Amino acid sequence: MLKIPTGEQIASILSTFQITATDDDVAEYRDLVEGSIAGNAVIDELPDEPAAHGHVEREWQRPAATENPYNAWYVQTNITGSDDGILKGKTVAIKDNVLVAGVPMMDGTKILDGYTPPVDATIVTRILDAGATITGKSVCENYCLSGGSHTSDSGPVTNPHNELHSAGGSSSGSAALVAGGKVDMGIGCDQGGSIRIPSSYCGIYGLKPTHGLVPYTGILGMGPAIDHVGPMTSSVRDNALLLEVIAGADGLDSRQYNPRTEPYTEAVEKGIEGIRIGVVREGFGHETSEEDVDDKVRSAANRFGKLGASVTDISVPMHAMGTAIGFSVIQSTIETMFSHDGCLISRLDPAVASAVEAQRAWHTRPDDLPENVKVLVIACEFLRREHGYEYVAKGTNQVRRLRAAYDSALAEVELLLMPTTPMKATALPPPDVDRATSLGLAFGPLTNTMPFDNTQHPAISIPCGMCDGLPVGMMLVGRHFDESTIYRAAHAFEEHEDWRAL
């Protein structure tokens, strides 16, 4: 129901913008504003779009602790797909920022806990049409803004290899469920590394596709320029299979510009012979890098040479600044998520108004935000007040240069190689962890992953070894829409090497 402004509300708004006004001005502004927003009353009477899904009475349940060993399920379901299709017999966990009609979602925050979407995301429809069974919504980190698995309001997600350690984030639940053998496949979303980081920590295969290859329609996003959704699996073949199902234009998502799809499962079999791989010097030796991780990844790179690839060192100097460049534009992400309540302003993507309304509740419950999110909200508001959007503009220009730097390197080689994360899975912090430590665990793993969300290149994390009982992840980055070459290399390594023994 549309609310009509009072004179006191108009006076408050005028004061906020420091607009000088007399009492007569306030009264006149009130009348004019009422006329300006009157058209919204008509909107209230019209049906919302998209239309409600026909199967909103889907059954779901909160898992008992005994059925949730990694604390990775938000809710469990048994939504069966078509009687036939290439995913028939496969079980899939859907990250809990993806809309599934009739099933509650939380997005990791108690602010949204209990919100029930009226529609399926495009990828959910495609997965069910391909015959898969959706067995639940997997826990994700609070507002998906953490590379560690300690921030969800449903509690920390634990690593199947060592439950005292992080599963990574923000697609923490999907990674743990796949790694622990609870599902065949998981869906993750990635704006700074949220598919690849938990895949690295948990020892599975996680692909962030080229931006726009997979439609983001019906998924709670962060920013249209960095929103990516992709497959998380225990094998390269399954990864390629799930990508075949979810990739391609849906005619709705404005992030998609003529995406080019390929038969990815066929590419898996083509082998690695002749592929040129560049080991990026700047991807190693960070302040947070663990020496054993760097060593394992360099050793894995050499093994590609023995499999028939050409492996050389390559330098991309701007990569060392990639995370700083990524954080320089995060102000626009926070603006979308919190100032605009997740609504994509000036875009014609299907909008789920009930989700935007649910997110608006954060304004009355700011103390329910986790510490890492509070820091970002405060920092971005300071920048807005003191600098407007100057640094978003400057950062965007640097993203364009960073993208060109990677493209230049990828003109010499087909794939770039580096550690996915500088470190192995970190220890989970205690509940009363201090802010600085929590922030470091949330954002520390993003060093190598975040740049490629901003430049929109496809990238996969593949397990390449074990250290101290924890997996080590290696990242392969490809040319835009060349996921096939990534899969060729990843499968060749998988077929010839038992990463658990390396």
C-alpha cells in the first residue's frame, strides 16, 4: 500500500539534502511530491512480475543435527525433475541465495530467514528439466560476503577433511556437501571467489564461468558486473555436464550478451596436447601465501608439461594490484545490496519485489549484520559522503586495464595458472572472534580469485595435492567463453594424477 508523505517527512528530507525551505515551501513540496508518486498507486493494483510458480507447495524440512554433519544444509528437500534428461539420477544442492519456489531461503542472514520465494531461478528450472533431484538448499555465508565459512547466522560450515577448519566461502555448504559425498553436484555463485575458494579448501572442482554464460535470473546478486553462477562437483566430467545444462541465454538476464555455449562434455575428452599454459609469477609469494601451497601448485604445473602441454612462466604485473582494484569498485556492490535493497536500478531484468521488500528489513535491524559486512557498509558510506563515486569511476577504468593485461597474456598462452587461494583451509575461529581476525578470514583468501570476477574471465579451481591433511587448489584461467580448454586441461590432470597422493 502506497504511503503518502506528511509535511514533517518532507521537511526531514529537505534537511537531509540541505535544501532551504520555508513552511510554505514545505507544504507546496508535499503536494507536489504526492502528485509525483501517485502513479505508484496504480502499480499496486497490477499483478507483479514474474508470475508465481505453479508448485509453491513443495515440501521441505530443517535438517536434524544428525543429518547435517558439516552444518551445510539450510533446508532439505526432495524436488524431483523430469523423468528423463542428462542429469537423471543426479542429486544437486542449490546455494541458498538462489530462488527455489515454495522453499525458504536465508542467504546466510537471519534478516532474511524464512523468506519464501514465489519463483524458481532460471537455472533451477533447467536443472529440474534435465532430470536432476534437488535435495536441498546449501548454507551460504552471510549475504555471501565472506571467503571463510564462519559468518552464516546458521553457524559455521565445517570442512569434511578436518571439521576444525573452514570450508571456504561464500558457497560453503555446496562445497562441503559435494566434498563429503552428500550430493553429486552443487551450485555456487561467485563475486570475489565464492565458488573457487570453497572448492580449493574442500578439494573439489569449482568453475566460475565467463560472465553472462549462465543466466543469473532469480538469484540474489551483489552487482551485475560481477555476478557469476556455476557448477561445483567432485569430477571434471560432472562439472562440464552441469554447465551444459545451465549455460545459455534465457532472454531475461541483462548480464548476458550473446553467450557462446559449447558441448563441454565432448571437450573433456580432447586431451591437453599442445595447450600452452602460463604460470603467473604474480600469483605466488603473496604476504599471506603458504610456502607448501606455492610448492604444490608449481609442482602440479610441471606435471602438465609431462602430459603434453607447453608450460612456461609468464608475468602479469597488474595481477599484483588486482584485489585492490576489485575492492575499489565494491562501493557499487554495497550500494546495490544495501542502499537499493538488492534491486537492480535501471535494468529490465525480472524483479522479485518480495525479495527486495524482505531485504529492506536490514534498515531496522543493522545490528544483525555480521562484522565484516558492517565494515564494508561503513567504509562505503564514508567514501560516498567524502568522495561521492569518484573511486568507483577510477576503479572501473583500472578494471578495464586489468582485463586488457590478462587478455594480452592470454594471447600468448591459452591458460593462466596460479594457486586458487594463497593458503590451505584456515582454522575456524571461536564465536567471540575479534573483528580484525574475522575480517582477515573473510577477505584473505580473495587474493588470486577476486580479479577475475571483475575482468569476467572463466576460471576453475582443481585439487592438486594435500598438505597437513588439507587440499591444495590450483586455478586455471581461460579466455572469455573458452571453458572447453579449461575442461581439457583439468580433466587431463584429473585422469593422470591422484591429487590426494601428491
